[in-house]
Amino acid sequence: MTWRSHLIIGTAFSRVITSLVEDVIMPLINSLISMTSKDRRTITIEPGIAIGQFLGAILDFLIIAFILFVAIRTLQKLKRQEHVTIESLLSDPKVAAQKRLTGALDRLNQTLESRNNQVL
């Protein structure tokens, strides 16, 4: 995948998470806050400080960060399992003996070829 496809997927993912927060999670929070005739987007501390929109952005970030964390940990576990499998194959005594035998046969073959070349 190219960086452009990653960017497109990331943008689409961000829109899905924003929609989840704005259309599903925040209405539930609004019902819990139960402020009369106030929406979470209009909650302000002082004039001009819209805390409601800021909380929505924080929720977006936390959800995306959690999903990325889980994805990266899963990839790391898969990579570790692959590495352990390769190491277990290399540390197998039968494989080690086979490598030693193959090396000995290669050296013997080189010795015989060099002697044949000297005789000719």
C-alpha cells in the first residue's frame, strides 16, 4: 500500500470515529447531563470557551488512540510468534546436525574436486 491509500483509509476512519462520537456517544452523555435545553456542543465555561466541543475532540482522540494501540500490539505479537517459530527451527538438534552434515559433505566434495584437478 502506498502512503496515499493509508491517508485515505485514515481519513475515512477518522470520519467514522467522529460520527460515532457525535451521533452515538455524545447524545448518551447529553441525556446523562440532562441540562435543560442545552446540547453538549453549547456547554461553555465562560463566553467563548466551548468545553463541549473540546470534550468531543478528546473522545475522538482517545478512541482512535486505543484502536491504534490494540492494532500495533496485535502486529507485534504476530511478529514475535513468527520470530519464535524461526528460532525454534534453528535450535532444533536435528536441524543443527543436518547443517553440520551438509557442511562436512560440502568440504569433502571440495577436497575431492581439488584432488581430481591435481591428478589431471
